Amino acid sequence: MRKAILLFIPLLLILSCKKTKTLEKPEIEPKKPEIEVDMSNPLENVIQMEYQKSSNAIMYRQTDIAFLGFLTDTMSVRSKQFNPFNNVVLINNEYSLTDINSKVIERYKLDEAVLSNYRESYNEMLKSSNYVFTPKISYQIHATKDLDHINKTEITLVVKAIYYYLVLSEPKQESFRIYSNLKIDEIKQSGAYLSRIGFGLQSKFQISTYQDPNKLIPYLKAYLNAVLNGNEKNAAELREKFEMPITEFEYLGGPISDWFQYQSLSTKEKIEKYVKELFVAKPTNSAFKNIEFEFKALK
């Protein structure tokens, strides 16, 4: 009997060990909370105008007015027509090279604000200036007014970086050369001048998809904000939340070699590579383009 009890004891130990193991609870990883995306106003800040009809798009394609000294009228600025003010020329204009925080780097003076003088002065500035600029990066989403009433979502995403500005000094009475029967008071009452040009880089993504814009655009904006803020973890998660097939890609500014580097990438890879490279400080003589324009009314 004693032997039977002794033999039974190891069996009890084995059973007790097995029972203990079965009571252990497996570790469950807590579910990661999803990134909150504001869906309350999905089309907020979307420019309800086709990109080709926007003011900057028109300016890019009219090189004769994209220089300091151009005059138009305030109504023309509002309508985005930019009709030139006839029979008036701005002369003896001074302009400044500034960074994105309005810090003046150098000042320049034109004998006459005509395109040839401006180009010559600008080229000399590029050769002589060795200042390195950090950019101001932003994006815009353009769409038609009936975006939320059509089946196919077609939007244009514009990502741009301004590295420096050329700022025109406010014109004085003696700055105008007037022809015909125009009066200076008439010019001042309705006139506007091109006061600032921003130089930098820009990319344009033409996106066409059947995804609901009320879902696509909020996730796209949240994704872009994560990319711009360098939050790669959030960007990776948000990247999976929307589709973004591209129908057209345009790269404005920068060396031609960069254009070829982008061609083999997907749309989202293009955006992330482009934004990362924008953050790198660049010198004045980089291959920048005039991509931002600002007008002021004459006083």
C-alpha cells in the first residue's frame, strides 16, 4: 500500500503542473488606436476652382508679366485675368532679396522696370549671392465646384516650397512713367502692382479615382500633414486608408535629373520623396522657378 502511495505522488505532481500551465493566460497585445481624422467638413480648404483657372496657374504661363514692375488693376486681380495697365511703366524700382521670414539679404535697383533689366539684375544676383535658404512648404487641393455631386473624383494636388522672395519697394509718385491722357490719380485709384514673387519648387499631381471625395480628401489631408511634420509612423498608417491613382505628374523647378527619378515611383512614393527633399536647405542659385505671386493696390 505504501508503495502504491509513493508511486501516486509523482503522478499528482505531474497533474498539478499541467493544471498550473492551463491557468496561464496568453498575452494579448492591446489594439492600436486608429488615428483620428476629422470628417466633419471634408471639403474644407479645398479650392473650388480647376487648377488651370487658378491665379498662379495663369501667372506661370505668362512670362511677360511675371516680373517686378508689372501693373494691372485691382478688379483684374480679383477676376484672375491680370490684364496689363496700358500706357503706364514703373521706373527706378528697387527690390529686395528676402528669406521666408522677410529678413532682407540684399537690395537691388533697376534703372527701368522692363523685363530685360529685371532678368539681367536677377542673373547677377544669382551669381553674387551665396546665401542658403530653408523653405516654407505648403499644399493646395483644387477641385471643381460639383465635386461632391459626381461619381468620379478628379482633384489636383499642388505641393510647393518657397525658398526666397523678391520684394518690390512701394512705388512713389516719381516711379511712374505715364503716356496718353492718363492721370496719376486714376492709376492709383484702380491700379495694382506685382509686389512680391516667391521662388522655389513645385509639383502637381492630377488625381482621378472613384473613391468618395468625402473620405478621400480628409484622409489625404491628414496624410499630407503627417508627411510634412515628419511623422512617418502616422503617414504609413494613413497611406493605406485611401486610393490615389495618378493621371498626370508635373515637376516645376529643380534639375532635370530629378524628373527622371520620380517616374518609376508610385504616387505616394513621389509625394514622400519630393517632400523629404524639399526640407533640405538650398542656395540661391538652385534651379528654382517663380511659383508664387502677390499683388498690392496702389496708394
